[in-house]
Amino acid sequence: MSTIIMTGGTFGLGEAAAQRLSAIPGNRLILGGRQSRLPLELASLNSVRRFAGHLLDTLGETKIDALVLNAGLSFPTQARTVDGYETTFAVNHLGHYLLLRLLAPTLVRHAIVVLTTSNTHDPMFSPVAPFPYVDASQLAHQALEKTLSGALAFESGFRAYATSKLCNLLTARAFAAVSEARVIAYNPGYIPGTGLGRNLPAGTLPTSSPQLAEAARLRAGQVLADLALGRIVPPAGHLYASLERGELTWPEPSELARREDVAQQLWRDSAQLAGLA
């Protein structure tokens, strides 16, 4: 039996991946989310700790074969978590970082860890680039544009999202450096109609036909599941997987995402924000 833990498995591409993972005989899939059997609210560090504690109690001596950190969101303007942190950074990066740290001792030796990132982390790709710094404390207390509409509000919120996805890549790099796990940062590409933009004003994101959107969702979910199952093996020296027009590629991430010193600093600073030693 393979034990797989997953966040963001109840909607969008995550739901498609979860269905594929749970359909395989011998797999034990445990989802963490607001409405799952083991509740998880990534916007609350205490909730992350409770989830990890309940999960470890449930597993007992059972080890985790795969950890899929897929949940994500985007806020167009200023929003704070119960811990006082900017919500996009807290949910997309810090909550997942804490969960990874808490569950790391329970991973099997060559476990698979997949973090969902985005090609928006790369200023060479995205017209709205990430913030030009990766300072965890500054990002956690970032003051975004407070206007509820307009280009400035959208740009500020989108830059926070892109930076959080950069943090996912850097976290993958930092964890790969200290573990024997196979660590993958997965960019599924943009998928219309998913819950990612649920907090954005209507019409903010581009749309597509229902048929094309569903095909993109299923394909992205299939690849995510196959990565978690080990059916897709990264080329040597690569951890960034990018789905481009339905085809999985292994490009180099942005220059900043390749900085080992930045990855290590983010790892240490995130530990302080999450209350870890």
C-alpha cells in the first residue's frame, strides 16, 4: 500500500489528480482541506499543526510515500490571515512549508514530494513579474494595494501570487538539498474555470470554452498524479516540471529560482515565521 497525502485535492486539477490517485488499488489517499475528513486551513498555522498531528496519529507507524502540496489561491488586494500574514504568501508558501517540515520525518527514504508552482514565477514569461526580492518577513507583511478595483490592485495581487509561486520553487530546491526525496516543482499552466481565481473580480482572468477548459484540467491532473506516483521521472539535475500545451517539459526556472543562497535564506526565514526552531 502506498500512502499519499495531498492538499488542494477537492477542486480543479487537484480533484482530477486525486481521482486518479485514489482509483489505483493499493493506494491510500488522504486529503487535507476545509471540508476533508482531516480538516486543514492553510491560512492558519495552528490548523496546519493540528492537521499534521491528527495525520500522524492516524498513520501510526505508517510512512508517507508521496506528499502533494497543490492547494493555492490568489487575492487581488490586501487580506490577512489569523496569524497576521499576507494571505497569498501564507497559504501558497508558508502553510505548505510548515506542513512539509512537520511531515518530513515521516516520509519514506525515497518519497516523492510535489509542490505546485507556476510559470508566472519567471519574469521572462510573465508580464507581471514577481516582486524583486524574496524576503520572507517582508512578503509576510507585504502591504498590497487596498483599492478593490483597477489595474494597480490586480497587479499588486498578481505579483504577490507570482512571488508565492517563486517561493514554492525555492522551497523545493532547499528541501531537495537536505533530503533523499524526489522533489518536483510542477507548473500545470493556466487552467480556466478552476478555483484559483475565486477571489478575483469577474472577468479578471481569460476564459475558454468549457470543453477546452475541462480537457486542460484533466490533463494537468493526470500529469500531477503521474508525478506523485513516480510514473514520470525527472531528468537528472532537474526539478522544475512545466506543462506546455499539454506536453510536459523540464526547462530551467528563472535565474532567481536557481539561487541556492536565496533558497536557503527563505528556508531559514520561513522557519522563524512558522515558529520552528
